[in-house]
Amino acid sequence: MAPHIQLRGFVDLHAHTNASDGSFTPAELVAEAARIGLDALAITDHETFAGYEEALPYAREAGLDLVRGIELNTRLYLPDVDHPRDLHLLAYFPAGTVSNTFREWLGAQQNERRERNRKLAESLRRQDVDITLEEVEARGRSITGRPHFARLLVKKGYATDHEDAFRRYLGDEAPGFVERMAPATEEAIRLVLEGGGVPVVAHPVRLSLKDPGLERRAIAQLKHAGLGGLEVIHSDHSAALQQHYAGFAQEFDLLPTGGSDFHGTVKPRVALGRGVEDNVRVPRAFLERMRELR
Ligand code: AMP
Ligand code: FE
Ligand code: FE
Ligand code: ZN
């Protein structure tokens, strides 16, 4: 067993279970959070609350403060930028509850994803890949995504590894790529607010808005639409980037948030609560501020 790591006073507000594309079951994720001594954990699966809901009784038993979260795929359209950016929007529901309108909207998003998966399987079959939607869905739980396609393509010998599967078949540049519809970021922010949640831009570095002026305009645009927070601490953020985004959070009066984006063995370099080579430590105060806000 790994040595016991004490993370008292710290939280992790970004983690995935196998309800979406993580490898840990909800029970395993709670056990790991308790083992390392985190004060609180937010489960932020892609487009589903199933992992959070399954984890609740385990968290209660372990005395772990569990926060309802979710990560949504959205599209950010910026004036003067020719193609939209994929923006991952985190939403936190610190009261634990979520409106029916939001749940219904989520259901529609899940149907949209299933439709994309059906078209993707068809597109693969046209490329002489022996694969069915049912086979892929048997590997996903609540949410089936391209990572599940990738694992099956590797297992069947159509690709040598995960990256190869995306290069040949699944990536945005691959020949049979099927685009998934995504709501505009402002629309998702509006729905999260209506649902009782706090909308937060996840890992802003991945927007690749290299020009800080462009970055500032994008954040201003989202603040105007009701954005509540900015993920300042993340496994993809160096110390310098954390400083950079902490500055934006202060400037725009946004809550700073943070998390590892733990996916288990899917991303083996990222440790729960600690990130990559210990670049993540999220103070408990971040969560307290979020709770005071609501
Ligand atoms: P989906 O939400 O089903 O479209 O799948 C998106 C997920 O696929 C992302 O969260 C990544 O984990 C993975 N992914 C997307 N593009 C790539 C890529 N080029 N290489 C490896 N993984 C990728
Ligand atoms: Fe993911
Ligand atoms: Fe993400
Ligand atoms: Zn994530």
C-alpha cells in the first residue's frame, strides 16, 4: 500500500469516476479521498450526476464532505476569432440539490451524445471496422464517450494504443469524425444558474487563448453572462499559470477554484488531491467561499 498522505485542510474540486471517463468506481474514489485525508471532494463527471449520487452513502460513512458537481462541454464563440473554442464548464451545486429543468436539459444532452455515438459507430463500420454501438455502450456506464471507443478499437487490434485510436479513427482530425453538438457557453451558464449551481471555467489554459488580451476579453464576456468562478489550480497549470489565473479571478471578482482532474489509471500521472508532481493543493477556503456566496 502507498504511504498514507495527509491532506487535511485541503480539498479536490475536480475528479471523475467510471460513471464518465475515470477508472475508479464512486466507492473507490471516496475511499482514496479518505485515505489521503482530504477534507472535501467534488465529483465532476462529464454530463452526469450518476457517480456523485452513487458515492453519497460511501462518503457519509467515511465522514467525507462530498460536493455535487458536473463538467459540461460547451462552445465559446468570440468576436474576431474565426473558429469557436471547446470550453469545459464546471458546475457546482453546494446545496446538493439541482432543479428539474437542469436535469431535463441534461437528459437532452445525453440523448445528443448517444446520437453522436450511433453515427460514430456507423462511420467506423463504413471504414470496415467491426464495431457496434451496443458493444461500446457495454463498456461505458452512464456516459459512453470516445475513450470507450478507443479502448475497444485497441482491444480489437484496430489501433496500437489510445492515442493511435484517436489519430486513426476518433480524433477531431480523423477521417470519420462525427461532431457532437454543444451549447454555447453563455447558454450553459444560464442553465447552471437557473439550476442552483455555480458555473466555473475549467482548466482555462486549454482554451489556448495565447494572447492575454484575448483571454481577458473572453473572461469579461463570460463574467457578463453570469460566470461565477475560474479554475485557478489544475494539473495542467504551472505555478506561473496559477498566479496568472488567480490575477484574473481577482480582477473579475470570480471565485478561484481548483482540482486535480483525477481520472484514475486513465491519466496515471495525475494524483487525487495532488495533481502532477504535487502541483495541486487546493485550500479548503476555496470551497468555504463558494458556500458563502450562495
Ligand atoms: P467525447 O466527450 O465522447 O467526445 O470524448 C472526449 C474525450 O476524448 C476527452 O475528454 C478526452 O479524454 C478524449 N480525447 C479527445 N481527443 C483526444 C485525442 N486527440 N487524443 C486522446 N484523447 C482524446
Ligand atoms: Fe475526462
Ligand atoms: Fe475537462
Ligand atoms: Zn475533468
